[in-house]
Amino acid sequence: MIRPEHHASRRRALVSRLGAPALFVGNRIRQRNPANDFPFRQDSTFSWLTGCTVPGAALLLDGDREVLFAPPPSEDDLVWTGRIEPLADLGARLGFSDVRPVAELPAACEALGRVPFALAVPDGDATALAAACTGLDLHYPDRSGPEALLRAIADLRNVKSAEEIAEMEAAARITAEAFRVAMAATVPGETEATVAALVDAVMAARGAAPSFSTISTVHAEVLHNTDRSNRLEAGQLFCLDAGAEVPSGYAADVTRVWPVSGRFDPRQKAAYEAVFEANAAAVAACRPGARYRHVHDTASRVIARFLVDEGLLRCSPDASVETGAHALFFPHGVGHLLGMDVHDLENLGDLAAYAPGRQRSTQFGTRYLRLDLDLVPGMTVTIEPGFYVVPAIFARADFRDRFGALVDFDRAAQWVGFTGIRIEDDVLIESDGPRVITTGIPRSVADVEALVGTGLPASARFRV
Ligand SMILES: [Mn+2]
């Protein structure tokens, strides 16, 4: 867990950057029906500042003054949820000497005498409260808050402390265990749903939760595939894209693809090794000072070289990166920021992930690159190149026109049904270079083939 003193140092760092008061609201519980709630997840910035996971809480910062607001517990809570923590106890646990009922928040904002900074959160009611208390035009996620506030939050959250890195390593360890169980359990006849259930069960058994809906599919060419209705068949490639979130809120995000039969066929193996090489080259490029766009281009060049070797591209890898031809087979960015959210800070907009003066590319593929900062020590990013055969892309008339000279569409048609391959790891930028924190998950062809289908390990005792 992150210590209260650590949260306090973040608040001081933020206040000294802002030079003005600031209001942060947390998320509230959202109901599906009365007495039937959706799972609660605190807003990440609110958690980052307070460690407070009480729904409906708020934080007011004004110079040295810090006030935590929270809904007072009721007697009914004791009966229905077993939770009763008096506000004073909540404050003592989280390191706040001043904790008040949240009903007092509007008057406290009024008493500031000036408009505080405030942040929109993924909860309409909480954002409306922040807007009402400040008069700011706030709407999640397109009007998240004043630019100076967003920049300060992005700069501070983007560089992880040793305590945060330890949390991310814990998330990575649980994720690695889940992946090993999933690989071991994969045999023809098993189902996508069962593998996903095993992954989520490992996370739950270790006190964590999925940091996003587990992707468990034999159709990796659908990038964010949420369908889990298929039975696994020999000859298919299976894709697992999943990550654990530990109680402090830090996430992992990993993808592996493996053969259902336990053996890659020659074409699958060639493509897998190209994506693996792209992953390794991109990881190696994640050095302090490197521009992330160049990390993306490094992976693209390796994928393009494979496409040239297979006769799918008729141009040099450099010409492919220039024109974007390879993106017909690698239609997404090489990765993104990672932290308390899987696409960390994405709710603040491109301001958090694109350096000033840098814009998203207009080119197909590269325009989905979620990050273009210069890397600095303490940043954590994902590296996730891929190779996909997407019939809908090959069918596009505008692509056939534009790339007709560069892409062999007849040859591409022979690959339809291949599905796709993505290999994703989480990388910490250290002063002397990159460090992969998602270790212990097979990556090489030999390591993958050695584990797939070996059966559930004894440690997976939670299986009933
Ligand atoms: Mn990812």
C-alpha cells in the first residue's frame, strides 16, 4: 500500500505548483437499481491524492489547509454493508486532521473567496457537484478542468515513485501468475469464457481485480474483442490481453498469443517471431530522452521488414513507415502510459500524453498512437506491437487505391483467417534504460510451447 505520508507529499507538490486552492471530488456509488450497485472504483487522481476509497468523498486544498469531506456513516450501513468508520477515524487512517461531512462542501468552497481549480471525474453527479461549487464548466472527459491543473496532475502522476513502482510490480506478479495458469489450462475443447474466468479467479484470489475487461479470444484481429462465446480448436491462435489492478489502484496490462494445440505452425511461428522481435526492439528503444513516436516507428520498421519478407509489402521498411502501408497489418499504436489507469491519464486528454506542440498523426494506424512524450526516468509505458489480418481493412476501397502499389492485396487475401498476434509488456524507464516489469510470462516460442496445455498448476486451488 501507499503510505499516507506519500499521499501528503503529492498534495504539497500539487499545491506548490498550482498556487491556488483546488477542489477534488471522488466518484460516488452508481446504482443499477436501488440497493443494487455497480462495482465501485474511486477516481484515480482522487485516490492518488488521498488514498481514500470512500464513495462520495471530496478534498479541498488551500495553501497549508487540507480538508477531507466524506458522507458520515449511518446505522443502516452497519446492517447492510458492515461498514461504519466515523469520520475522525477515517481521517486518522488517511492522515487528515480535518474531516467534515460532505454536506459542508459547498459552504467551504464559498468561504474560499476565490474560484478553486477543480477536476471532472467519471461520475456525472460528482462532476456536477464540483461544477456547482466552483462555477467552472466541467464535463467528463472532454472538459476535464483548467489546463494548468491538468498539466500539473499529468507531470506529477507521470513519474512514478519507488513506492508506486513496487505497487506496479505487485500487479505485474499477479498478472504473470494469471497468464501462466491460462497458458497451462489451454487445450482444444476448452472455451474462451473458461480461460477468462481462470484469469479473473487468479486475480480475485490474490486480492486484485481485472484492470479492464479481460480479453480472451481466438479472434485477436478484433483489437478490443469482448466476445467470449467460442470454443478453442487446434490450429487456432488464442489471445489473452489482461492485467491485474491491486487495491492501491495500480495496474498491469499484458498481452500474449499462443497456439491452442501447444505448437505454432510454420506461418504462425514466423509471424510470432517478427512481433517478438518488434517488441524487443521497441523495449530497447525506451531510453530516457527517447521520443515515444520513435519507439513506435522502431516497432513498425520490424513489422514492415517481416511484411516485405512475406511478399505482403513491395517497399522498403523505411518507405512503409513514411507512407503508413504497414499499418494495414499493424493498425494501432505501439503502447500507452500505464499507472493507476490502464490508459493512464487518458481522461485528461492528449495534453497528458502528447508533448506541447505535438499533434496526433492524421495517418491511419499512427493516429491511434496514444502517447508521444519524451521518456523520462520513472515513466511506465506499455510496449505492444502486433500483426493482424483484418479483412475489413483489406476491403476498404480507399486503402486499395492509396496502397495499391505498396501492398500486395492478392497475397494478403491468402492470409485471411490468420487472425492476429500481439505481444505486450509493461516497461519502466530507468535512468540507465528500460526495465520490463512484466517478467515471468513466457514470450519466446520455445517457452510458450513448453507451458501451453500442461494442465492447471496445484497453486490454482481456487478452482471448484
Ligand atoms: Mn495495452
